[in-house]
Amino acid sequence: MSEMKDLESGAAGAGGPGRHILILNRFDRETDCRYPRYVDHAVDRVAYIASTAGHSGVDTALAEAVGVVDDLADWQAVSKLALGIVREFGPLDHVVALFERDLEVAARLRELLDVPGPRPAEIERVRDKVTMKELVVAAGLRVPRFTDVGSPEQVARFAEETGFPVVLKPRDGSGSQGIYLINSAASLAETLASPLENYSCEEFIDATMYQVDGVVQDGAVRVLRAFRLLNTCLDYTLGQPFGSVASDDPVLEKRLAGYSEVVMAALGVRDSVFHLEVFVVDRPADPTAVPAAYDDLVFLEVAARPGGAELPHLWREVYGLDLLEVATRLTLGESPRLAPSAAGGEAGGYLLMPEPPVRPCRVVSTTSLLDRVPEMYAEVLPAPGAVLDGTGGAKETGGRYRFRAATGRDVERAVRQVIDAYELAWEPVDEGERVVRRTAGRAQSVARP
């Protein structure tokens, strides 16, 4: 064991050949982020700094050292551990972070420790939504009208010009957390009465949204899949089911590949996994007619990391590609060989059911639908006794489901079938029970062989 406080050495702590790698991890065991498959821990020396939940996703026996912090956003705690790792085990060659909110911390560590890789200014282009949109606009692409939230009067003028609804969102947010949909001047004034630090405001786009996952290498898109949203992430935060279904439109997918290259070039990203959200508007009535420019697409935002929710599972299970592995290897400067993206084949999709409207609440019972919907091959349900308190995001939900079928239309049909048949019995709990009951129940995950 290391004598360093807050840092424990693993079996590989004696050092060895190969690269010296630090991984920031908040993925738990269920996410199945397979670092020992991505990096040979017998050749490379791999240290980890993990969140409390992410500690379960680390194979401590293979690690050189493991540090645990309550929050990976705690720069003081993370930098202290990283400096300790360097003092005890030597300089780092790489810093890896796969979760969006950890990209800035990884960039700051590279700067602090003089490690190659993206620095804070580069990460800002794919994290700050105002900077991001300014660069995309400069590349000639459409974005929602937007403004920084400087003062209540500024935002009120913006809303008057664009009309309601408008959307308030954190400039560096992720997972649709902290977003407000404002439908009236009175609601806007009420929301702005409390300070909103580091927020932007943008017009609401009423159009079909797509999630686009892909890989860009040397500036060219090598792999891409588009998923049509049956509603939006914002709808989910407001209590509606969230469904995402693979696109059946090869013309659109080809178009999105070219569009994604323009977006990533505008942001200065040449080698990365990406998760793009884009609205498709003004589609021509003739499906064979393709607009000359990308004026039928409206950029929302993009992240330089794999998509979240059930997407990592879908990519592995349906499309045979581990995007977390690709992201790791690209961060390490490797050039993984990827088969060119081609539309067609089996389609995937997923569904998130929201938590009940009254929270905190205790789950009394759930109903498995695994044997009733053939296209649904995996479900994750909260266990009886679990307490849902509205902070789970896409992880702790009223139910998570994954689908595969011959076409996206078949997947959508199955998603709607699950929504119609879904059952969850719950009861409210008082504040005194929250801490005790929160840890009493665990998610029940079942997959069809």
C-alpha cells in the first residue's frame, strides 16, 4: 500500500514498461466501461481517480493506484491526487476522461502536468454552448437564435424578439440538467428573479430532433448512426417518456455524415467520438430531393464523447462497436481501424421512463415486459423499496429499455407498446426516510439471452 493519504496502490503499483496513463472515471460497474480491454494493464501503467460511484467500475487489482473523490469536479481534490500519483510513480503520458463533465478537469490536468492532449481552450469549444454556436455559425450553419444571459432586461428583449417559448440552459451543462422552458413573460420574470450563473437563452425549435453518434478520424467521419427522438430530452425532464429510434433514412444519414464533418472542423476537432444533436426542418416532400446546402438542419449542440443513456449499450449490442473503447484509444493517440459507416442492417433504440411525479417516492412494484415485447431485449427496473428522488437523470429512472429489430419502424412500434403496457406502483415517502431508503433498493437489470 502507498503511504500517501487518500491514494491506494494496486497490484501493478511497482511500475513497468509502456505508457503511464491516468484515467478519470465516474462510470459504475453496470455501465461496463471495460478499461482493461481498452488498455493492457500488464504493459501500460494505469492509475485511476474515480468518483465514489465510479470506484465500482475500476479493477483495483490491475491498477497502479486508485484515488477516490466525492466529486470529480472538485479540482482541489483531483489535482492533489494527480500530483501525488506523479510524485510516487513518475510523469504521465496521457490523461483519459470519457464523461462530458470531466473533459475540462482532464484538460486542466494536462496543462498542470504538461501532458499531451487537448487543453482547456480546446475543450471550451465543445463544452461552452455559446462559444460552440458562434463557431458553428461562422462555418455557415444554422443554429437557434441565442444570447448570453447577461441581465434580465437583455433576456426579456431577446424573448420579445423571438417570441415564446424560449429555453434557458447552462452554458456548460449536460444531460438536459438545469434547463428551463419558458412560455410567458411572467414565467421568465419569475425564473430570472433568481440569479442564473453561466446560462444562455435560445429560441425554441419545434422540429424533429436527431441524436447522431459517430467517430471522426483525421477530420473525416468514419462511423455514424442517427437516432430519431420520439420527443426531446427536455420533455423527459418535464415528466414524459423519452424514446430514441434508429433512422431508416440512408439519404439523411449520408447527409448527416457530411454535416458532422463540417461541425467538427468548425470546432477544431479532428479525432474524436462525438454525440451531435440536430433538428431536421423543412424537409422536401420528394425524399430524393436533397437541398444543396445544410439549410434543412439546425444545430443544437455537440459533445466530444460517446452518447449517454443507453447508447453505449446499443452500440455494443446492436452495432458491434464499443464507442467507449474507441474514445479511449483516440485519446491515447492510437488509430483504431474502423469499418466505414453504412446505413442499413439491424436497428436499435431505447426508452427511458420518467420517475413518478411526486418525489421522493418509494417503488412498491414494477412489471417486467421482457417476454411480452419481442423487440425489447433488455430492461432495467428500479427494485421494490428503492426511493426515486428526481436526481437520477438517465441512470436512475422509472425504467430503462433497449430494443433491436429489422427496421427503425419496428423499433418505434415496440417502444410505443412498452409505453402503453408500462406499470410502476409507488408511494410518497417523507424527507426523513430519504437517506435510509435511497440505498435500500437496487436496480434490477434483466436481458434476454
